[in-house]
Amino acid sequence: MPTVAGSIDLVVHVATDHRGRRTVREIVAVPGRVEGHVVALEPVFVQRSGRLVRTEGFPPHADRYEAAGIDVRRLLDVPEESAA
């Protein structure tokens, strides 16, 4: 399990709504911690009142995104000093 937790950065949970449409329910970060047989998750976006809203969670391994030319802090509108 630690290998899986260390190789996945984000998980997107999708569900089918009452009309049969798929909607994103939440996006969680996988920081890589495993406690017993439970992989730790940190919410980045959650659905509230039918809308996906940002939480304080932050994807791990920002360096991986930066190497691909993606500025995660800017995309998530997180001040530099607040990011994990």
C-alpha cells in the first residue's frame, strides 16, 4: 500500500446524479502517508450544495507539477507561504 500511496497524487471521485449524468463529487490529495492499512487523504475540492468548492488541502509533490510547467499554487489561488 505505501507504493500506491506514494505514486498517486490526486484522486477524482465521480458519481452519477439523479439524471444519469456523471459529476465530480470531490478531489482529494494523496500525501503518501499510510496508517495501518489506511491511505491518508486530504480534500482539495468537495461538493457543497451541488457546487465543487475549494478546501484548504493542497496536492503533494509540487515539484512534479513544476517540472511539467504547471504552477499549482497559481491554479489554486494559494499564496506562496500558505502552500504545503
